[in-house]
Amino acid sequence: MSVEYHRQHPIPAPTVHPDNQGFWEGVNRGELVIQRCRNCGAWAHPPRPMCPGCRSLEREWARSQGKGIVVSFVTYREASHPGFRVPYSVVLVELEEGVRLVSNLVGVQPEEIRIGMPVEVVFDRISEEIVLPKFRKAD
Ligand code: ZN
């Protein structure tokens, strides 16, 4: 949806804090970056202070290819917020790096969505300050 639409119908903004700041900075540059452990190489999302694998506090931001598959989804036909235009689909995407993200699937009719559908990230600027990572159907 357009910046103009969201100017008239603002949606709740993501909450940026020290653990996820790198993620949102990446999204604002048009890059999907995921937290990766500097000690064991494990990917983690959502970002967190400690590696879920080895408990190291040494983290870095690594670029994801932005490709994955739909592992779950739901389609909303009633808006839960006045800024959300229905119908819209919320998907759980498993990236090739092995982590899962909650996002929106765009450019696909709800009836076309399938578990296992290949998807790729796109970046949707919804205001001067906010860019959201979303997904579209991939080949
Ligand atoms: Zn680790």
C-alpha cells in the first residue's frame, strides 16, 4: 500500500530496541539481515541477547538471501486495526537460513496461498520512517 494511504491510515510502528535495531536498519536499506552467532554460526530470529545454541553473547548481522517457504498462514477478512485493509494474509515464512519470520504475503490472492509455497522478500515503504519486509510468491 502507498505511503499516502498510510499517512491517512497509520498503523502501529515496529518497536525498535537495542536487540532488533540492526534488523530494522537493514530493512530500511532494503536488506534482510538476520542475527547470527559469531561463536557457533547459528542464525536466530527474532533477535535476542544470547545465542540459543551456545549461549554466546557475540552476535553479528548477516545478510539473508530473503528466500524461503510458507510454513503457516492466516487470512484476515476483518481488520484488526483501521490501518489494515482487508483481506490481508499473515504468513510464517521459514527462510533458507532456517529461521522463521512472521510477515505479510503480497501480490497473491488468499485462495492461492499454499503451505510450502516458495516466497522471496520485498520491501514495502509505508511511511517516510517505516519500511516493512514482506514476501511475494517466488518461482
Ligand atoms: Zn552460538
